[in-house]
Amino acid sequence: MKFGFGSWRFFLAFLVVISHLWEGMIHGPAAYAVWGFFALSGFLMTHVLQRKYGNTPNGLKDFAINRFLRIFPAYWIACILGAIAILALPRYNIDLVALNPQFSWPKGWQTWLSNSVLIPLPVQGLFVPVSGALAVEVGAYVLMPLMAFSRPAAWLGLILSLLLNCVHGFAPGSFPVRYSSFLTAFWVFAFGALLVHYRPRLTRFEAPALSVLAWLANGLVWLWYDPWPWSYGLYFSVLLSGWVALSLAPRKTGIIDAWLGDLSYPVYLFHTVAGVFVWLLLPQGRTFPFFLASFLLTLCISWLVVVLVDRRLDELKRRKAITAEAIKTPSATDAIGQAAR
């Protein structure tokens, strides 16, 4: 199997899943994975905007439609399942909040708005408890064309967002607001965009195996230094995530790698609701058997979503003709295009 963007995205989603569903998982990698997704999104979206869609009204419209079809249909299915769980499972004495504090019925119009269209607002009560990070990503998509076609705009976004992080400080106590807020996380998308802008100068640093190993090593630092993930470890992980993105970009995708990439998004979406339904059969608690059963159910749901929803929606996506440059470098373009679906 070729380890490319698809495998990397699936691995990041797996880290989020195991961290949420198994209490024995080490701390830090889940947060690194979420910001790793942000850096990869900034990289991939900048690349496809420059190479595939272009800075024209029709191109940007195609980009927006394709992003909508990729994000929202599966998300709304997850919302329906989440609403069913919130309404039905408490009758069986299942405490959804015990698995995720955000897993509760929305209260107030702001929360309903955020649940419906993924506006990055600080709200309480979500049908999909992990949708807060997804809302941050959707918000970044709005500004991505600006950063993709303007290097100064990407630098401005990175600098202003990092300055806001500095205002909050880097003590572990400020981690929640730095990690989950749109404005403090925005620099990660800008960083991914800048990697594309400077990619011709950075190709000499490509090292697929070494970059992934370095990323994994950073995830283990918590075992020796507890504050690391909640202070500077998160920021160091973004640099390593960018290194991984640069290193994996030239790799041609394979069938298994592509499938893993397609599964990564629904795995991220559905693992929490799958877990609370597993509690109907297993004792409540984030044990390792619970994680295994929940992950297996998540994979089944995700496969169904890919086959019955995503594959059919692919036919509706408006794809622009590949450019002459893409023809000259098919391996890199195919890998990045597949990852950005």
C-alpha cells in the first residue's frame, strides 16, 4: 500500500477517534491531528484553487459547490443520527455528555444556526460533537481563495492570528480558547497556504518517512512532559504537519490510499454517535473493547456514506479540465486532487 494523503488523513481521523473513545489514549495527538487537518486543508485548497479552479467567478463557484457537496450531505446525516441519539438514548440511562460534553440538544438560535450551516460560533449543544472544528474549517474556506491567490494576504492572516495567540498566552490554561477558536486557529490554514506559495523552494526538504516519524515523536513528548501539548507542542505539531504535507504531495495515490482518504471524513463525523449507540450493548465507559466496537461500527457507517452518498454526489461535482501543468506532473496532481475531493 502506498502511504499518501489518503492514509495520512485517515490516520489523523483515527487519532481523534481513539482519543475520544478510549480513556487510555495518551494526550496531545488528537489536538495535533485536528490542527494537522487544518494545515493540510490550507495546503490542498490552495493547490487546487491555483491549479484547477482559478481566480474567476465560475471557478470560485465550482470550488464552493464542490466543497458544499463534500462537507454538508454527510454532515447533515450525522446531525440526524445525533438528534435521534439525544432524544432516544437517555431513556435507556445512557449519558451522552459523559462521552462528549457538547453532545446535547441545541439551545438558542445561535446554536441552531451553527448546527445547521457550520458557522464557527462558540456555542453549547451540538448534534455532532466534533463539528466545532469542522465549523472552523468551513469558515476558513470562505477566505481561502484570497490566501490562495495573494501571498501577502496569507502572511497577514498568519501574523494576525498568531498575534492573537500571543495575547492569550501559551500557558496550558489558555489552551481551550486557542485551540478551538476560529481566529486563533486561522493561522494554521494560512501556514498551509504559504507552503504552496513557497513550495518550489521547499521541495528539497521532502522526506516522507522522516517527517511522519518526527510528527509521531512529537506526539509522545507528553509521556515525559505533561504541559507540552497544551502549551508549545500544538504549534510545533503544525510545523511538522506542514513538513508531512510537503513530503507526501508528490506521491501518487493508490486504491487503498484513496479509499482511506474517502473514509477519513465520515469516520471523523460519525464516531461519537456510533459510540453512544454501542453503549446499548456494552457497559458505559471508554474502555478498549468499547473503542474497538465503536470504531468497527464507525467504519461500517462510513463505508455506507461513501458508497451511497459521496460516490453519487461525485457525479454532480463540476470539475474543470486539468491544466497543461497538471498533465506534465500527473502523480503530484492526481494525489492532491484525490485528497482534496
